[in-house]
Amino acid sequence: MTALPACPKCNSELTYQDGPMYICPECAHEWSATSTAVESIASDEPERVVRDANGNVLNDGDTVIVVKDLNVKGASSALKAGTKVKGIRLVEGDHNIDCKIEGFGGMKLKSEFVKKA
């Protein structure tokens, strides 16, 4: 019996072979027996770049400032321009910033309405 390679994405050793493909049951990553680990990861996940209103690249944990007043559904007041938001988290989707704002709680924002502090 030959030893199967570890998953190139999560390094799990619980991989199995299904025809010409290797499959990881932990992260559901599939790769070809003939492809290299670098090629399979690069093709699966293109790098996501999120930019603020000024074109600066945003990263997880950054501090941003709201650039315009934003109406918040269910809140009695709007989120004012100049509000500082600490420790953002980038997520997939239309509203690509997940954060907590004092007085409003957990909220998702669009990156086009913030600038890097």
C-alpha cells in the first residue's frame, strides 16, 4: 500500500484517492495526482483585495473611518461621518467589512464608505 500525500491546503493526513483525484475529507479540497500543491491552491482561491474609498488596500484588523453619514435600518440615528471603527474583519459579499461599532453593535459595511485610518 502506498502512502497518500497530505492535503496541500490544510495538511491533513486523512486524504483518500478517488480515481485520478485526491480528496481531503476535512476541508473538501480536491487536487489531481499530477498537479503540484502550489498550482492547486492558486487555482482554487484567487487573492481577494479589498480597497477603501481612497484606493488603499484594507486588511483584517485595520482601523477605518466612515466617510459619509450612513442610515442604519432599525436604529434611531444615522452612523455619522468620522466614526472610527477598530478591528475590522474582511468577508465575502457586497458588504465586505464585518465590524462592531459602539452604540450600534455588530454591523456590515461596504468598503467604499470607509477610509483607512
